[in-house]
Amino acid sequence: MYGTLEVLGPEHEFSIIDEKLTPLPIVDRVMRDVHGRIVNCASLGAYSFGKELQAHVAEFKANKPFSSPVVFEETMQSAVEAILSILDKRYNARLLGLGMHPLLRLVDARVWSHRDRGIYAALSRIFNLTHHGWLNIQSFQLNLPYKNEAEAVRLYNALTNVLPYLPAVAASSPIYESKIGRYVDNRLHFYLTNQLEVPSITGCLIPEYISSFEEYEKLTVQQYSEDLTKVRAPRCLLNKEWLNSRGAVIRLDRKAIEIRILDEQESVKSDVALSCFIRATLRGVLASDGYPYLSHEVLVHNFNRVMRKGLEAKVQHPNGRTAKQVCRHLLKIASKNATSEEKHYLPIISRRIEGGNLSDVILKRVANKSKRTDFEEATFAVYSMLADCLEKNHVCVN
């Protein structure tokens, strides 16, 4: 087993909603309930409960990475249930996963107003925070620790070759502001365009190949810090690795590579399945001298097509002409290199590839229900069901 792929560090983002799916900006109040006072993040045993930029979005993350996906699922589902209990008893509220909230209007969204508000104020001086790419995105972030620079570089470059196709499986953001978007993965579209004033922060989302940490720093942190000085950015934003917004980021501060290209799914179980798929795939890619490493230009081209068309996107790849075919190939690699526990979750990925990602499933279900009612009611019914999936840890399939 490749050393860097022994553990998984998950971070989940969920909206707090009422019974009508309305986003509730009450993360600070819930934080006071669980911690006694308002802080950015509170450790609650095996997991932490924290805030995001949006006052209605809460983050759940593991305090220690998991070697076992089964323990991962049990621990993070217990975290979801603990917070759901508070939300139900005190606020008549619940949680909703997925990449974007389907009904949120930007004029109604609120930004976290406690600690770190100075950083958000600094960002607002440069970027338009009243944008879906800031106020209406929810990602599932996966951290893959590394042991040294050489392992980190190998893992980062291998991951670069897998990232463009992951949205074909993970997309879950087809609807926003009560309308169907132009992309299968609208979250990524808005994420890609939320910092156009300083485009080097996001790059093309697909990372550039690197040969060392020094080259990584030059291509990312140093480059966008120089660009930020040109727009007179406050000093608190300069030379910060956390500002890097690519689809994968090397976190030198905690010796991990953080994957940011994944939409949040409907349940913890589905997040675990994605994690197993990625880990087992990378294990196989790293072990094989024959896996094709495509040019960065081709990878970006493929990613942009997948972001728009999902599984049906036409791509340039030796193992398939469509994203679905490439994902089938990646699943074969994962299946050959998966542990016994990981193999238990891979059928979920197979169903996503063959039956459609969550964006596909959502649109199909909304369309079917729209035959009997209007679009708004159909959307409400489908997303209420998806909130149930998070509560009960069920997988939604076509």
C-alpha cells in the first residue's frame, strides 16, 4: 500500500434549513449551544463543528484522519446526528448537503460576522462576495496526508490527472435560485469565476504539474501574492497558502493535500464512497508506470467539458472518448487496488457512473414530479427527500 494513502481526512459542508428549505443564518447560535460561546470551530470529541463564510453553512470535520472508511462513516454520521438533535429541538431546523442550495437568493445570504470578519472585509475590498461562488457553494473536501516532499509531489501530480473526471461522479449542483443552471456542476462554475479580479488564485482549477515544493510555491502562493499587491490587497491576504483555490492544494502547514473539486453529496455514506474511490484509484495510478499523464492543457480542456456536461462530456483520453468511459476505467483501477472495506463502498460509485451523478438524478426526479405539479413544488419535494438522506445516511440513486 502506498504510504501517503493510508488515511483519509474529511471535511463536510452542510446548510442549516427550516421545514421550507429556507437557509437559516444561525451557525453562531448553534455554536453557542454546543460550545458555550461563539468561536470559529469547536472540538467535540472525534470531530469538530465550525463555521464557513456563509452564516447558514456549517462545517463538520474529523479531528484525526481515518484509516478505516467504516469508522469514517460511523464517526461523521454521529456528528451529523448530534447537531441535528440540537437543530430539531431548539430551532425546528435540519441540515441539507449537496453542492449548492437550490433556493438561496444572494440578497438574503449573510456573511459570518464574528471572528475572522476582518479577513472577509479584506476580501470584499477586492472581490464581489455577493456571488454564488462565495455565498452558495458547499464542497466535500478530502485531505490525503503525505510523509515527505517526494511523496507529496508524486501524489499531487497523480491527482492532477484524476481531478478532471471526478465532477462527472460527484456533481450535485444542478439547481440554484430556483432554476436549472447551464452546467452539470454549477458550483464549480461559480467557484472558478468568483475571483476573476485576481485569476491566479484559482488558476484553471486543475493544478499545474510540479517537481518540488519550491516550484509549487512559485506557481501558486508567490504568483497570486504578487498579483494581489497590484490591486492593493491588504497585507493579511498576502503570502497565505489557504488562499490558493485550485481543485487540489498542498497544505504545507499540516502535511496534506486537500482536494476541493468535489461537490458535497447527499449523505455521509456517499462522501465515504467518493473517498474510497479516489484513494483506491490513486493507489493504482501511483503503482503503475503505464498510466497516461496528459498535458495540463488537455486536462483543463477535459475538466471544462466535464463541468458542463458531466458523464456525457466528450474528452481527450486514451481510455475513453467520454467522461463516463474514463470513469469506468478509473473504477476498474480502484477495484483492483481497493482494500476489503473500500470495496464495500465502490458499488455506490458504479451506480453513479452508470445511473447518473446526483445532478442527473435530481433533474430526472424534478422533471418527473413536475409532470404532476409545478417546478417549485417538485424541487421542494426532491430536496426535502435529499435532506432526509443526510439525516438517515441513505444513498440516493436513479
